[in-house]
Amino acid sequence: MPDDVGPLVTVRGEATAEVEPELAQLSVTVTARDRHRDRVVRDLDERAQAVDAVLGAHQAEIERVDTEALRLSPQFATNKPRERVAGYEGTVRRTVLLHDFTGLGDLLVQLSGIDLASVVGPWWSLRPDSPAHREVRVAAVHDAVRRAREYAEALGATLIGLVEVADAALLSEAATSLPPAVPVAAQAFRGAAAPETFTFDITPTRQLLQATVEARFRASPPILT
């Protein structure tokens, strides 16, 4: 029988999975303010070094540390007819990526104890090359085959070949948007003295993965009764 003989069965395969996150990201910002620029630079450097010392103690848990931004700017007096510098403000922001979450609660406590430090996070995620992405895509293809086989069997036919398979909307005339990414919990902690025995209870947020494919199969001529 020629390949183009027999009806087409077009289906959409879908799969979802909840998996544990592989990475956690924090944003740590230290701030310094003073009337004198040199004092701001000095205080900012000391607080940034304090952050680095804490991160160094957790080096085995950390994948990468980046300096995202450094800012030093004048602060102007208000209600003055002319521009008048009243002081200076500086900030240094570090982005911290962790692959081990066992000491994350202690790390948050230690960072939040640094003078004028703000900690935001964690943001949970998977690695771009995580096997979980492939597994959910494969599951979506299996779902498409199962659906197509069920439709064919309901008509007294069988699948005889695959015509094409693609990510969702590539075979459709109108694109269908995927659901938005799962929001991650983020909290901010400002620098303050913390008891040495205190720790944050951190529970990683499971990540929702979704995959959708569209597929067309050639079926044998149906037997309609």
C-alpha cells in the first residue's frame, strides 16, 4: 500500500512532571552611606569582604559567585536652589548559585547578619541540560503515540507510519502558548544581628516541567460499521 493511502490521525501529546530543583540562586547586596566618599568606599569594601568570607566558608556548596553590579553615587540635598552633594551611597551586589542546599539556611542567616546587607532568594531552577527536560519530552511523544493508536483502534484501523512530529504549534496554524513558568518563592532579609543557633528552614520548591508535541500518523483504511 502506498504511504499516502489511508487517513491521517493528528494528535497532541502532553506530559508533566514535578522534580526536585538542581540549583538555587541568591542575590546579596551590601550598602554603605556617609557624607564622605572615602568612608563609603571603605565601608563598602569591608562589607563586601564580609560577604565573601561567608561565601568562602560555604565554598563546597556553591557553584558560582558573580559580581552583578557595583554602584557609587552622590546623594543631593533636597529643597536647595542649586545641586548640593549631601553625601554618597554605594552598593555591591553578588549573585550566588548553589548546587547543594544542605547548608542554605545557615548561609542565609550568616549573610543577613552582615551590616546593611540585603539577601533575596532563593530562586529554584533546573540545569538547562538536566535529563529531566528530555524525560518529559519523551513522555509527551509516548502520549501522542498512545492517543493516535486509540483513535485508530476506535475506527477499526491501525497506525502504519509516522508522518511528522514537532513541538506544539509548529504543525498548527495558530500558535498555542505554553503555561507560564512556575513562580519561585523569594524572600528578602536585611542585615541584623542573629542568634548563632538560629537557622532558616528552607524547603526547595519542586519544579513543574511540561512538554507538548503534535504528531501526524498514517492509519490503515478504517472499518466502519
